[in-house]
Amino acid sequence: MGEENFIEEVFLRAQQERQRDPTMEEVVKKICEYYGVKETELSAGGKSHRASAVRGVIAWLVLESGKLTLTELSKRLKRDVSTLSSAAQRVFMLSNEDAELAKELQKLKHELFRIPKLQA
């Protein structure tokens, strides 16, 4: 019974400690600053690999938020929803193979969603 209460308490604390959900503006701005790109580059025509990779990270974070939508992001970046969904999936798959990318994504996610690291 004690272990069950502990698990419930950890989940409850984790939910409470997520202080707030970021806006689309905050996600796009933070990731653009982090990668050193301008938002105009993300919505510009062409197929810049760098801009595409950054869009993928933003799309992944949007999906991870559970509140923001790819539809909203697609309007902002002037990209098709299916393109953004594919980019997010690519980022996710790459993060499964690349430990540094996985670490970077988790860091960005924790900063944006203000999720404290669980301490033992």
C-alpha cells in the first residue's frame, strides 16, 4: 500500500509542477533563438535543410505540448500540416538513434514546459 501511495504522489507532483503551457509564440521564439534562425526563414519558400530541421523540432514540441496544434503552427509557418507532422516524426526517429539530439530535445522541452527534473 505504501508503494502505491508513493507512485500516486509522484504522478500528482509531476502534474502540479508543470507550471504552465507555453504559447505558440513562446515555442517558436525559444527554438529560433536556440538554433540561431529567424522565424522568417522558417516560413520562407525553398527547402533549406537547416530551416526544415528547426521546423521539425518545433513541430515535435508542439505535439509534445498536448495543447498546441500543428494546424496552428502550419498557419504560422505557411507549411502543410502533413509536412510538419512528417518533420516531427523524423525528429523523433532521429532522437532514438542520436543520444545528443535526444538530450537536447529533452532540455528544450523541460525549459519550455518548465518541468522540474524529478529528484530521488
